[in-house]
Amino acid sequence: MTTRKCHVCGNEYDKPLEITVKNNTRSYDCFECAIHDLAPACGNCGVKIVGHGVEAGDTMYCGAHCAQQQGAAALQDRA
């Protein structure tokens, strides 16, 4: 049985997630570690963006409220 070491936490696991982004493959022992490593962080509050988020220029935000805090007034969340 072959194990792989998680890129984030270092845990060795025999059923890792292997995710390839731009020809770079990394192994993770759970989605939590993959999200921690791969998800963009909000440009205002720093929370990891797991859903769509919003984008203003080259910056990702978790929602329109955070984007507006940074001056991107045209973005709106839907209710």
C-alpha cells in the first residue's frame, strides 16, 4: 500500500486527493487541506473563498460587502 504525504499538514495517507492545477499536482489528505492551500483569500477580510465570490480588477472578495469596503462600489450581492 502506497501512501502520500499531504502538501499542507504532512499527514501520510493511503487514499489522498490528488489535484492538478496548471500542470502542478499536489496530494491532500482531505478537502479542508486542499481548500486551505488552493482557495483564494478575500482581499478585504482574508476568509478563504470556497464559493464564487466576486472579483474587482485582479482582486477576489468573499462578497460585495467586502469589495465595497475596498472601493468597488459597483458590485452588489443578490438577495
